[in-house]
Amino acid sequence: MQKSTFILVASFSTLLLSCTSNSQKENVPTMEKSIVVTGEFGTCCKDLKDAMDPSKVHNSFFRIEKNNVLYLTVGYVNSEAGSGYFDQAVIYCPFCGQKVQERVEIKGKAGL
């Protein structure tokens, strides 16, 4: 499980970096060209659905907040104050690349 978890986080980090890199700006999908998956998260592909399914993955790195924003845990640290997590809102599915959330929606739901 640890090896596949590392690959998932590394793959997502690579996807995230490729989507935000200034040098590759022309390759980043724009809002006009992107189609956002509507409905429940995990409807874009079986891999995301399975990765979020608690009966298949007991400690999934994916979670949906009360404000209906999908997050992926990309970092974890233990400290004297307790465990800390670094979560990143998922904009593109790390498995199929389909856009699952809009940045503006996430900001609005987070109250920013």
C-alpha cells in the first residue's frame, strides 16, 4: 500500500505542477476548453471512484469537505502538537485528467 500511495501522490504532484507551470502555460486547459464533470465526485472514471470508496481503500487520501470540495492529502507531518496534513483541492482527476472542479467554485465554497 505504501508504494502505490507514494506513486499516487507523486503522480498527482506531477499533474499539478504541469498544470500550473508558467513554461507550459499554452498546454494548460482553459475554462473555455475544459468540461467539468457534474454530479458526484468519482463519476469521471472508475479509478477515482475506487480510490474514494471506503470499502476498497480504508484510509483514502481523498476526502470531500462539508462545503462539497474534493481534496487530496499530499503531505503529512508529525509534530509535538500532533499530526498535520497538507491538503490540496483537486481540480483535475489524477487518473483520467478530467476537470472535476473549477477554481472559482472552490474559492467561493471556501469563503475566499
